[in-house]
Amino acid sequence: MKTVDYINTLIKEKEELKTLCKSHVETIRLIKRELSKLNNTITKKDKKILKLENESPNVKIQKELEKVKNELNALKAEYDTLQRKYNDVMSENQELKRVFDEIENICDSD
């Protein structure tokens, strides 16, 4: 009887891990989309900076250049933060997948 209880517990844990993994997959997708958007925005800002740096300097252009550089730095910081979150979720997801596989192997062997 204890073996049956143990197997049922493992099956329950397996289902919980599946749900958690699905949640992580959705989080990963959302972060990837956000990273892509930020990357595109950063690229546009970089191009704008290069364009402004190549034009003849005047006060208005210098102010706009500084503004764009500040925005770019903020976007890069946000991008780095999201990249770290993405890496953390991916790492946790890999660990959960390993545990899930172990539980599945135990269930299959019984």
C-alpha cells in the first residue's frame, strides 16, 4: 500500500511540475518578445546617435544627442535586467525538467 501512495505522490508532483514548467515556458516567451522589442529599440537609438554625431554640432543637436544617449543607457540597463531574468528562468526550468524527468523515470520503472 505504501508503494501505491508513493507512486500517487510522484504522479501528483509530476502534474504540479508540468504546470510550473508551462508557466515558465510562457514567461520565457514573454521575456523573449520583450528582449526583441528592446533590442530593436536599442538598434534604432544607436543609429540615431550615429546620425546625430555625424551632423554638424549645434546646441539643439547636442541636447537631443545627450537625451538619446540617456534613453539608450536606460534601455540597455532594462535589456540586461530582462536578460538576467530570462537566464534565471531558463536555469530554473532546466532544473525542474531534470526533476520532472527523474520522477517520470521512477514512475516508469515501477
